[in-house]
Amino acid sequence: MEYRRFGRTDWQVSEIGYGMWGMAGWTGSDETQSDHSLDVAVAGGCNFFDTAWGYGAGLSEQILGRLLKRHPDKRLYAATKIPPKNMKWPSRPDYKLEDCFPADHIIAYTEKSLKNLGVETIDLQQFHVWEDSWADNEEWQQAVEKLKADGKIQHMGVSVNRWEPENVLNTLCTGHISAVQVIYNIFDQAPEDELFPLCEKLDVGIIARVPFDEGTLTGNFTKSTTFPDDDWRSTYFVPENLNASVDHADQLKPLVPPGMTMAEMALRFILSNPAVSTTIPGMRKEHHVASNLGASDGKGLPADLLTKLQQHRWDREPTEWSQ
């Protein structure tokens, strides 16, 4: 496992982190399996784990809390997120700060997360949605600094809305934010335009989420792929999204190097960008852990392949189904 500096926190985090959404609220989740997969990841050198209160109303946080207790001798970094007060994902431009993150809500849900995780301080707390129009509102700033002063959190981050990588730039300039979480993958290359350069300038850590474009960049989806009604993906992969996503993924298949899967190529694309601190694929099963961690060897992808992959950038606009 290779490690990278996580911005101004100065942490050395595994460049393959662990996204824990799929362990709570997705079809097929199994806590015994999840516990085992997490232990395998720790054994493989993974030390950065990203969860949220919104993943199963605290269940995913509790799963991470158990992991922390099982490995007291390891320095494992726990990142979680505060849900918006209105419980709506993503935020909308017309939402006000008081709709999503009033100070008492920020404090209250940090306390809930502390209890679920079983820790005295959270390494990285994050806003689970965001609007850059809130940047200069002192209410959230004062709440964040109070949590830091009280030792409840070490650092604060922002998880940026899907396909809105610029919707945080002014917020980062306030100096209260140490990390940004953004969708970045072969298709979603827009963060390279403005967000990544600003993060490098301000020494803000970058968490690249959704490395497989919710699954299409594994190359395993077809236009007939379906999900159960109680699975979040059933509302995301509506026909207009699924069909277009599969078409774009199919165009990548001829570029996958011999002996490499499309999923590995997708991870190596992300890790080839030195601006990224860590990426957080979801890993519910042991074989997912083994294959994903195996992409961390410092080799990245050849320059000629990266050039070809850059041509597969796919700029999309937020829609009703792109929550």
C-alpha cells in the first residue's frame, strides 16, 4: 500500500481508502461480511475509512466503530458526515443554511456520530451536501471552530454535490475546511479544472469518491441491469442514465491493458493524478478489497493511456435522478 499526505492535516493516508456507503442501505449488505472485509483491508494497509450518519441512520458509523475497537494498535482515520437537517440529497441552490446546517444541528449530529463511532474525537467531520452561497455565513464557521476547540473533531471537510465541483471554491477560501470530497473518475474529470488547483494552493486534502461511476466503470453493467426497488441505485440508474453510462463504458473496453480489469484501470487513472490524496471505492466483499488494494503500487498508468482516457471525459449536468 502506498500512502499520501492528506493536505494540511499532514496525515499519511492510504491512497486506497474505504467507502462505507454500501454497508448500510444497499441490497445484499451483511454485517458479518462487512466486518471481515474491513479487517482484511486493515491487514492490507488501508487506514482511511469514510462513512456518514446518513448511511443507514448511523449503522455504517457503528460498523466503523467496531473496526476501530478491534484494532486499537492501528492508526486508522475515521471520516464521517453530517446529514442536512432537511434530509434532502443533494442540496439545491434555493436552500438556505438554516434548512441544512444550522449550528445546533451541526453540534447535535457530531455528538451522534461520536457515540456511534465510540470515539472522543472525529478525525474528519464533513458536510454531506453543500452550497457555496453559504461560504461566508458565520453560523457554520463558528460551529466548526467550536467543535475543534472542544476536541470533538480534528478537521472539517465538505462533500461536494454530484457534478458540481466548483460549488465549494469560496468555502475553501475561508480557511475552515481541510478536505474536500468530490466525484472524480475517468468520466468525471471536471475537478481538474478549478477545484484541484485551488486545493493544491490551499493545501486541502482531496478525497476522490465514486471511482467506478456507481458501478459502470467496472464494465459489468449492461442495458438490462436492474436493481431492487429498495436499492438506491434503482432510482439513479433510470434508463436515460443506465443506457448512456453503459455506452460510455463500452467505449473504454478496447483500452483496458492485457491482464487488467476495467475497475483496476479506473482506480489507476485516479491514482495517476498526484493531486488526489485518497480514493474511496466501496468494498463489501473480501475479493473486492483484495483487487482494489492491489491497484496501489505506485505505478499508475502509462502516459499514452492516460492521454487516451482523458478523451473520455463526460461532462454532465445535475438532474432530478442524479442525487
